[in-house]
Amino acid sequence: METAAVRPIESRSVADQVMTELRRSILSGALPPGQEFSLRELAEMLKVSIIPVREALRSLESQGLVHMRPGRSAAVAPLDLDELQSIYRLRRRLEPEIAQRSCRLLSDAELDRLQREASEFGDERRTMNEIYEAHHAWHLALLAPAATSWDLRILLTLSRAAERYIRIGFGSLDPDPHEHDRREHAHLDLVAAFRQRDPEIAASAMHQHLAHNEQIALLALRKDRPNGAAGG
């Protein structure tokens, strides 16, 4: 028999596993912004060789989560208010425009599904960390019918870049039960706007949603920076 051109993947590479664990540690705050470490230290902590650690850090650098340093060291990327505002400036230009087209392409069945999932965002037992992946997938699904492959690549990059800021901003509000109700209704309102099949209504709703989320993240970060410093 001829050798298959593409072979099935039997297991994840060590580098992928290292990247997943380091990403989890950065997003949870176990590895805080600005913390420096050597590749050897990480390799010893993870009980792997330096090679997969270096590969994982390069992937995390492309996601904006770490900065590689000369030699064999790296640092967790600092939180930066200017970066956050830049991310949302780009999202506000891209997502409302896609929403204008997507609101006319989404099926009623898909909108029903998104409505059911949006209702789950109000569960007081679930933190922002616990629902983030579902929240991320929900937003992509809302825009997917009108998004090109390049749109999706850019949306994914921007969403991942915003992830730390969103988790911090909304995580700070998790203890307030009213925030869970607000989170649920904010997403139900988006579905309702898309159901009207009016491009301007959908675009405006998406723009307002993003602007509100940006302000929550900014306020959470500024609490830690009373002098208003923007950089890390």
C-alpha cells in the first residue's frame, strides 16, 4: 500500500503541551506580568528539555503573552493600557462591519442556539475564567456566516490578545451577582439585535458591546495603576 500523504496525529507534541500549560499559568496569573525566567528554569519545572520550551515560548510570543530575551530567557508580557485600547480600536472597526452582513445570513435555528448559550453566561456559579472559551466561540459564531478565512484569522488574533484583559476586567466583577445578570442580558441583546436583520442595528449593537467591554477592562487595570500609567 502507498504511504498516506498525511498521517493521523496520535498525540499532541510536547511543545504544544508546554505552550498550553504556560498559557494557562499566564492567564491565571500564576506567572504574573513582567516575571522573568530562564528557559532552563521552565524546563526543570515542566520536566522537559529546553527545545519544546523554546518552541512554546515562540508561539506565546506571537500571541503577545511573552517577550523573548537575548540568550536563554523570557518574560511574561506586561499589561499595557495602550495595547488594550489598540486591540479594541481594531475590533470596533472590523466586527460591526461583519455584523452588518452576518445578521442577514444567520439562520433562525443558529440564533436560537446562540440565545440559549447566552442565557448560560448568567450562571452565578461560573466565573469569567470558566466561561471564557465558550464566550469566545459564541462571538465567533455570531459573525462566522459573513467572515472570510482572513477575517477569522484576524478575529482570533485580536480575541486572544484581548483575553488577559477581559479575564482580569470581568473576573474582578464575578463576586457581584448583578454582573452575571448583566453579562447574560448583554449577549441576549446582541442576539435580539441580529434577529431584526437590520445591518445598522446589528452594527450599532456590536459597537456598543465592544465599547462597554473595553471600559470594564480599562477600569479594572486602572485600579492597579492609580497614577494612570499606560505601559508595563
